[in-house]
Amino acid sequence: MSETNIDFTKEINIEKQYSPKEIESRIYDLWLKNESFKASDVSTKPPYAVILPPPNVTGFLHLGHALDHTIQDVLVRWKRMSGYNSVWVPGTDHAGISTQSVVEKNLAQEGILRTELGREKFVEKVWEWKNQYGDRIVSQMKRLGNSCDWDRMTFTLDEGVSKAVRKVFVNLYNKNMIYKGLKLVNWSPKLETAISDIEVEYKDVKGKLYHLAYPLEDGSGEIIVATTRPETMLGDTAVAVHPKDKRYSKWVGKNLVLPLTQRKIPIIVDDYVDQEFGSGAVKITPAHDFNDYEMGLRHNLPMINILNPNGTLVEGYGAFSGLKSQEARKKIVEALEEQGVIKNIENHAHSVGHCSKTGVIAEPFLSEQWFLKMNELSKPAIRSVESETTKFIPESWTKTYMHWMHNIQDWCISRQLWWGHRIPVWNCQDCQHVNVSEDDLTICQKCKSKNLVQDSDVLDTWFSSALWPFSTLGWPNNTEALKTFYPTNVLVTGHDIIFFWVARMMMQGLEFIKDVPFRTIYIHGLIRDSQGRKMSKSLGNSVDPVEMIDQVGADALRIALMSQLNTGKDLKFSEQRLETYRNFMNKIWNATRFAFIATEESHLDGKTFSDVSSKSEISVFDQWIVFKLGQVMESVDHDLENYRFSDAVNTLYSFLWNDFCDWYLEFSKPTLYSKDSALEKEKMATSLVLFQTLGRALKLMHPFIPFITEELYSKLAVKDSKILCTSEYPTMKNNKNLLAMGSKDAWEEVELLKLVISSIRNIRGENSIPLGQEILAHVVPKDEKSQKILSFHKTLIMKFCKLSEINFDDRTNKSKCAVSPLSFSGSSLEVIVPLEGIVDIDEEIKRLQKNIEKVKKDINILNQKLGNENFIKNAPEDLVESDKILLKEAEMKFRTLQESLNRLS
RNA sequence: GCGGAGUUAGCUCAGUUGGUAGAGUGCCAGCUCGACAAGCUGGUUGUCACAGGUUCGAGUCCUGUACUCCGCACCA
């Protein structure tokens, strides 16, 4: 470790209030200039790798990103400081549908239609758009403080990634795992493209159930069928009944006449039909319903497509043709009613699939698409989680993952879009050969014809995302980066994309690299507003993180988010909490300011970060804070190791604020401000310990609040490196020398002192004795050790409690006195404050009564426990013993309090 | 219907093997004590959702109930 000494300067140009704005941009530039975030492909250090879930390239940072990114940044910074070759690989996603829609909308405003522009020109426009806005999200990520290795920045349409995509496609095609087929898929009529099953969101809708009567061809009767979508009757190709349904058995095999079209359709039997529901007869529309589709396949029924890609009715249905399905429904219902076909309409709640991107109703639509077979791919992905080669945190997500994996369906990977990875398939117009190739083709591989046309579809965005953990590391080349960083350590993401992304990365990683893409999957909750509602534009409750950063700084936002992060639950965002941590930043700022104001330059001359004195030379307060510091290091290490971010934040918060500022800095003031030249040595020691402790605290907090800690660290008089973010993260191990200065004895001594001080302050506070009024106090220890400690710290107690005088002997006349009996670690003592002439004793009577009630309650509980034979018999011995001591102490306190109450009233 | 998470102070949440319920924030009172009013000091706040059970002892373990949230499936 290199030891650098920065000249200590007494010139304090630190403002009273922390203003993050100027500091943050300066500090981020400093990191970039020093290449602090760069990781090496080849290193002797152990690797630690995190791949950023790539945000939409034309998107902007929202609060969810802020949370997701901060978690990753904390981990990556922590590991970087802990001696790892720590890399965070950034990237952005082309986000096929979203980006295409945005650009299309934008062009439409200029009066330009995508279809008029043509594919090539349109894609050019999207690239222009990407180049214009692609940096916005990156600069926002930098404002948040993300310590990405920017040289590794990847875009999903980069050449390398595209190569990977094609290689994967061709490879899977050659293994017969990718196939093209005419199948019923989910379709977005607005986007006019197929979407995958998981891109459909089911919402409960209050609809109607229409009962239609279809007459038999031979006039022998009619069958009532029920439907929520009457317009689909145009595509009916059968009516199905249950094979055991006696009501219909006589008609099975006969034909019905479909109203409006007069088409003849058969009555068939199928087990799928529920006899109990409706009339027990189901109209079958194989081209527009998934269940009907399956039945159509089973019974070899014709599949009549009645919809155009944009959701309007196809030609051939007269006035209905060209209508959107909702209008068509209205008109068709009217027509059917006229003909007396509709027997009944009732209200019916059911859930309807909507396109998750646009919110329009998703239509089951018969079309030719590319599919990836998932069954074989899912097997190793299941095994890897079962064997805990990859672990979910929290573990409960394992079940969700498994359930989906076990019920996995083939994935529709083609999209009828222009923006994305075009499917690497060239169809020969002469010999009809399907050429599948990693390279662009101009000649048919079979007949050498030049008459080739590339498949017009692009791949689902998630197809390239699924390769992200290895495509970003250089695959298909066997790069050093891939060898070093794959499998990555942890994937951090929200639970909303476990199926879309996490599961698919697992499958592709195992298929192509033969190893899991990450060892741990950390799933965090989603951010909601202060009332627990989802954040959305329409509700107007979404919060712009950049605006928050402008207001309170990135650090405050980061630590506020992390302070709420536990057990993967969703978290409610509140600006109040943000303010709390803004204040915390200010506290840290001013604590450091104090360090400069209160210490003298000469005391730190030549001193280094790891210089320590001997225990005998530093004060008991120094020993106390160092002891606490050790505990903090241990606890934070444990919390980070176990992804307990809020615990780590709480530990650091209370150490810095309560232990360091409230007590240690106050304890150190009498020494530091002393003009007594005999105290020079103590001053020196305290100055050093103060700076050393502060330095460690800044380091410990750095992963959470990188900007302010880096800024303050740079000003420190003693430190062990120039740049905090690449310095060593403090642990019990690497701070052995310093921590050896801490001691348990010192801890006990100071805790006793704190107890006495607090109890006198309590008497002051409860009796409303103003600070300006000095008072007399008696502190009566019942044993020699406490006696020694307390008299040693006599002046300090007087200063802390604003006493005119302090006595350590028992006061003989305790009338008109406030009395507090105390016990600590086996010692007991009394604090007595004479109140005569100072305050009205009514308040003191109230205080005593309150304390008596409390002690009485304690005594009752303890008596009950200790009076219980079974407790004595069964409870651990040391518990029984400590309870006995507690009881004794409580009884003593009770007597003391009661006596002083008697004297007062 | 299946699965998951939850219910603890006014609010946001901790509570690791069972051993007298915690923090922050808010609220009340008093303070320009030589870093910080974005501060200091003191105080206030609970039928741990409900009902049973196991146990000497349950916020914690078991069973059931109610409510909230989130997935998935079904829905002619």
C-alpha cells in the first residue's frame, strides 16, 4: 500500500452546506481521467463481473433504473475496493418495438409515413434517432455515479453482437430447434406484428356473453352457442359438444347452417367441452382462438382467417369488411338480432389479453412465424437452479422461475418490424431453397441462382438480449474477457423480466457457453409511489430521478433508495426519506469540516493513514470509537456479502451520526480545543485517530455515496491513496493495527460515562431546566471501579451536563432532590440533582412516578418468570442468573425511586 | 383454481437459533453549548391482523381465518 501525505492546509474552503451539483460532475470527471472503472481482461486479481441490463437506447432514466443501477454500482465499487478485478459492462438495447414506434410517431408528426418511406430509409431514420438520443441515457447514468467500464459499452445492434445473434440463429436452425410455421400467435393489430406469449397482459374486462342460435341444416332444430366475441362467428368451422352429452348425441355428425354466411359447419365431439357451461355447445373458430385452434388441428377443421393484420375484417363480408373488430361486432350483432339469431345477451366478466406495449387487445392471429423450441433448452436451465449453480436471492423467486420453465412453450421469435436483427434467412425464388447463413448471401447455396430474397422479419429484441452475458464479452470469439469474466457473478434485476430475460439468458448461456451466465440472480422489488401505487405517466405520480439528483444530489438519492432495500419487497418512494439522507450528507460534510477546524496542522505532520500510537497514548474515547469502528467493518462486510443493503446503510448511518458525531466528536472537543500545552501529546493522538476513523468511515460509505466521500477524502490530511474509489475497502483484516487500539474495557468505560451523562440530561430535560442554568449534581458509584472512572472524567461530565459542581459522595439530605438509580454491567450508582430553588418539583414527581411504573412492570415480569418452577428447571442457567440480577437491580431502583418520591410529596 | 409475498409505533420499515418489542421519520418541549437549525438535548408512541395450538416462555414455530399485493392458469 502506498502512503501519500497530502499537505494539510488550515485554509478551510468548505462551505457550511453541502452543495452536490458542482462537486458531482467534477468528481465523475476525475474518475474518468484516472480510468478508475477500467478492468483488465487479464489479471492476477480475482474477477468480479456484473453485466448491466441494457436500458432502451432512446429511453431516459427512471427511478427503477436508479435503484437497479445503484445496487449494481454498490456491489461493483465494493468489490473493486476489495481487491477484485471488478467490471461492470454497460450497454444499451435497440428495443425493437418501442424505438420503432417512437420514431414512427415522430415522423408521422412531420407527415411522413413509415410505409411511404420504405424499409431502408426508415431504418436510416431510426439510426439517426438513435445517434441523437443514444447518449442521453448514458449521461444520466453518469449523473447517478455508475462506475461502468465505458470502454466496454455495447449496443445490441453492434457488429459483434449481430455476429453472435446470427451464429446462434444458424446453429439452432441447424439443430432443428428453430423452425418456421403457420401457427396461431398473439398479434398486435396496432403494431401489426406477432408478439410473444409473455408480451400479452391479461386484464379483467366486463364484457357480454352472446347466445346465438345456429339452425340445423335439415331444419330439425337449432343449437345455442355462447360467445364473448360474436364477430368471430364468421370464421366458425364447427360446433363442438361433449361426447357424453345426451342432449346433442342425436345430432352429432349433422351440419349446422352458419347465419349470415349460410356456410355449413359440422357438429363434432370433443372432451374439451364442458357440459356444464352455457348450453354445452361451443362454436369453434380455429383461426381466432387458441383452444379452438388446438381443436381444429385435432379434427382437421378448416381455418378461416377473418382478420387483416391491422385487425379489420377481410374482404368478402360485404358491409362488415374493413371494419375494426369492435365496430364489426356492433354491426354483426345488429344483423344477427334482426335475423333472430341472438337469443340472449348477458353480462360476463372475463379476462382479455392486451398487447403489453400498446395496450390494445391482442388478437390470436394465424400467420407464418419463426419459432424456437424451448423444451430441450429449458432442461439444463432447470437443473442449474435446482443444483444451486445459480441461486436466486430472495430464494422465493426460484419457484416462479421453475413453474414457468416447466410449462414452457415454443418462443415466437419473429417480428414484423423493420428495426432489429433481420432474420438471416434468404429464400431462393427459383428453387425455393431456404438459405440460412451467418454471412449475407447473394447466391443460392443449392441452385446458385442470384434470385434471393431475405426474410423480411426481424428477431424479437429479447433474442439478442438473451445472449448478452457472453455477446458483450466478445463471443463468438474466445476472448480473454470471456475467459476471465464468464460466468459473471451476479445479475441484478427486477422481477418483471424473469421470464423475458433472466430465464432466456440462462438457457442460451448453457447452450452456447456450456455454463450458467451468472452465479447469483439478485431480484429487487419495484418502486412505487408513497401510497404504494405503481408509478406511471397517466397517474402523474412518476418521479424523475434526474430532477431528484438536481435537488439533493446523486448520493442522497442513492443511499435513500438503498436504505429501503430489503428482502426483495417493493419499496415506496418518499421525498421525505430523500430529505433525511440529504441531511445525512450534510452531516458527513460538516463532520469533516469540524475535523479541519478543530485539529492543528502540526499534529498530523508526517503522519500516515496506518500510523498508530500505542494504546497507552491514545484516550479512552479514541479506543472506544476504534472499537466501534471494528464492529462496523464486520457488520457492513456481512451485510454486503448477504445483499442486506438497508442493514449496511443503517449501520453506517448510526455509526457516523450517533457514535462518531454525537459522542466521539463531542468527547474530543475538550482535548482538541484545549490551550493547555501539557495536552499537546493527547491532541496529537486524538487528531490522528479522528482523521483515521473518518477516513475509514468515508471508505466504508463510498459504495453507497461515492461523490461526497471522494470529495471529502481528497481533502483529508492523512489517507492511503489519492483516489478513494480505487483504494482499499476497510475490513477487520486489513485494519488489524488500527483496530488493535480499540478495547472492550474502553468501550465499557465510555458507555458508563454516556449513561451517567444521559441520565443527568434526562433530569434536566424532564424538569425543563434550561441549558443556561448551571446545576449541581451528585454521582454516587457503589463500587471502586466506577468511582475511579467517573472521578477521572469529572470535568467532562460537568461540561457535557452544564454542571457548576459535581460531587461523588452520597448526599445526606436528599429532600427536594431528583434521584436516578442506574445500573450498568454489574455496577450500580445513583445520580442526585438537588432541585430546591431551581424548579417546581411537580415535574420531578411526574418523572419519578413514570419511572416507578416502568420498574414495577419489570419487577412483575421478572417475578413471574423466576417464580415459575418450570422456568427455573428448563431455561438456560445463564438466563436464569441474569434475570435474577436484573430483578435485584430493579428492586433496588424501585426502592430508591419510591424513597425519593416519598421525600418529595 | 395454483403459486408467491405481506399484515409490528401516525408513516416507512428492522426484528437472523423462541428469552422483558427496535430504528428512522413524524409529533411535543427546551436550546444561536466555538462542524452542522439540513443542527443539538430530552420526551411521547404498540391488543406485533384475528383465533387456536406447541412451550416454563411465541412478533418469532405449527394449524386455521380475514384482508392487501403480485405472478400464472382458466374463462364458449
